[in-house]
Amino acid sequence: MLRGVIVEDNRCFREMLAGLLAAWGVEIVCCSETGRELEAVLSSCHLDVAFLDIGLPGRSGLELARLIRRKLPFCELVFITSHPEYIREAVELYAADYIVKPLDAARLKQTLGRIMHKADDAGRIVPVVTGEGRYFLREKDIYFVEANRNKVTIHCRQGTLEASHSLKEMEGKLGQDFFRSSRFYIVNLNRITAVKPYSRTSYGLQFADGKNATLSKKLYGEFRRRIKKISAERSV
């Protein structure tokens, strides 16, 4: 189920839209006439899609969309507005759609279907806490997680991120494609490109970004079993 927000200052339209989206399988976690409630939601939970009017009291829908892009870069944006003149700005924000009122329900449902399909392909979202706030990472983008004293360094497609979690906490957040390869690493089994000799007690694991982690030789048998299981599931 997708998690979404609605910011629309017309109460009747807002309630009608919320009813439609709920019927189509969207969990609405915030439904308000201004962006004040949305700002609180952005710092506390993951969102898949935001449905925004543009002419709003206080911050405009475009300003809210830019805020969402900074806080939740993977959140889809759908503008539903009486203002056709802002479509260029919406395109620059990579909006999934820009629907001019009156609402075309069939078009909205089609757009929602595309977003749902994209979300299924993207996989799980992992929430992490850093010194700068709460972030949401796509699980498939994570290469490996490295212990760093009482924190962890997350190595992912976008770069590295230091998070305020223990390695054990991260192990609980990550799915079955991740493996605790040693005392210091959790690795994404789908992202390993090579296994090489490293030391008397460890193998070296190489990743697509050129970085390396280690695999304890004591865990090599379980590592092989997990790799074979993933390969078998893909071939079904």
C-alpha cells in the first residue's frame, strides 16, 4: 500500500480526493489545507506520494514540493490545481503528473497505477537517523553497512552516510538479501561483484562501486547457502 499526503485548501475537494485515493489503496497519513502539518510528517515517516494544490495559504504547493524533494527525494509528486501556468516548474521538480481542475479521475487513477508499479520495482525503504535528521534509503541502493564505533557508515549508490545506529540495529532494519558477513559488516548479497582472498581468517568482498568489505571464513558456508537461495528464487 502506498502512503500519501494531500494538501488542498478546498475542504470539499480535499475530502473527495481522500475518499478516492483510499478506495484505490492509498493510505493517507496527512490531509490538510496548509503545509504546516506536512512539515511535521516529513520528519517522522516515509511517504510514497504527495498530492498538492498550488494556490495554498502560506507556503505554495511548489514550495512544499521543493521541501519534499529535499527531505524525501524518492517521493512522487502529483499536482492537482486550477493553475495551468505552473506546469514548467512541475516538470523541473520531476512531478509524476500535473492535472488541471476539474479533476479527471480516470487520469489520476492511471497515474496512481504507474506510481504503484514503480514503487513495487523500487523495493523496500529503510529509515535511518543521522546527525542531520531522518533519511529514507532504498534498500536495493545499499551496498554494505560498516561498523564505526557506536554508529555505522552506510555505503550506497549515492555515496556514504553516517547513521546513529548500531550494526545490530541495522541488521534488524534490513531484509533477507542482507548478510552479516563479519563483526564489522552487513553486506547486500545482490551487490557483490567478486570474492577474493584477503587474510588468513577472511575473504574480501568487492562491490560495484569499487569498495570492499570482509567475509569471515567461518561464515563462508552460510554465505554460499544464502547466495544459492537468492539465485534459485530468481530463476523461479
